[in-house]
Amino acid sequence: MHRFANPARFLKIARPATAWLLLVGLALTAFALVSGLTLTPADYLQGETVRIMYVHVPAAWLGMVGWAGVAAASVSQLVWRHPLAAIAGRAFAPAGATFAAVCLLTGSIWGRPTWGTWWEWDGRLTSMLILFFLYLGYIALAGAEKERGGEGRIAALFGLIGAINLPIIHYSVLWWRTLHQGQSISLSGSTIDGSILWPLFVSAIGFTCLFGAAVLMRMRAELAEAKVEARLRRAAAE
């Protein structure tokens, strides 16, 4: 990881990677969504509403991945003092918060015809809502530390503590009796019929590529901003 500690070396890789992730992500996501809407049959119980899973499931996955990225960046900052760790944490948070919000919104839309309610204080829904609020807290805290010229260590500690919520989200459907369905996809197989399952994997890969592109773009923007600020300080000192 320290190979990329030099911002110039990181940017040399990040620039083309951003473009490729964006293009591949857009192509795969468009293909998956069109396929899910036109090529797959309706579910025998949920009917046409099942098609929202092609957005909802990847959004839920990436909402959790985003905080895992924040936690990894926090460890890298606190333990190894990686120079790009704080920037990475601040880049992961907005992307993760966006997908967490999409997860909550699409879940509510899906729940209305399926459960008969827009919202339920269900274990999975509540823990995901807490994750969204954790994102907002982290973004505010990291931004405040950055403005004061801090190293972001308080935000990093917050990122580590917030990671406790990730296993709660994952195992909530097993620990509590909830409206939310149990785990449908695992290493041992899937309870979803293959005729409607295949676009989900394509969609997950596509959205993950878009997520990666968003994180890299955010990191590049922060590095560019820091470079401009450094030049202004040098110019002012002359």
C-alpha cells in the first residue's frame, strides 16, 4: 500500500483507472438494468416489483462497502500513518452515504407493495438507517477537522467505532425475527431463481465500478485542491 503513498504515483494510476471504471460501470449497469426490466420474468409472488432488486441489492452492498473502506482507511491512518488515508476516508464516505440512501429509498418503495408499509422499525432497516446517519456524522466530523488543519485522527476513530454496525446489518435477519427476508445469496447457493438472478450479478459489478470511479474522482479532487492551496501559500510567502 505504501507504494501509492506518493500522490504523483497514485494519480498516475488513478487517472486512467477512473475513466475505465466509469465506462465499464456505465456499460454494465445499463445492460443489467435493461435486461432486468425486459429479459427476466416477473416473480411468482412479488410480481413486477421484484425488479427493483437490481438497484436495491447493489446499493445495500455498496453502502456497507463504503463504510468498510472508511474503516480500512482509518486503520491505515492510525496505525501506518499512510499520507493518503484521510483523503481516502473522506472520499469513501460520500459515495457510501449515497448508496446507503438509495438502499433506504428503494427498500421503502419495494416494501410498500410487499409488506403493506413504507417503513418498519425492522432490524435490517433500522441498522441501515443508523449507517446512513453514521456517514453524515463522519462527513461532518472529517470536514470540520480538515478546516481546522487537523490530521483527521478523531474522524478515523469514529470510522473504526462505526464499523461495529456492519456485522449488525449483515446478521440482523438472523438475530431478530423481522419483516425483511433472510439471506438470499450465500457461498452455498441462492434461493433466487436463476432466470431473474443473473442480471443482479452484472448490476452489482457495474455499480461497484461506478462506486470505485466516484471514490477515485473524489480523491483526485482533494489532491488537486491541496496542490492549489500549497501554491497559493508559496505565492503569498514570496
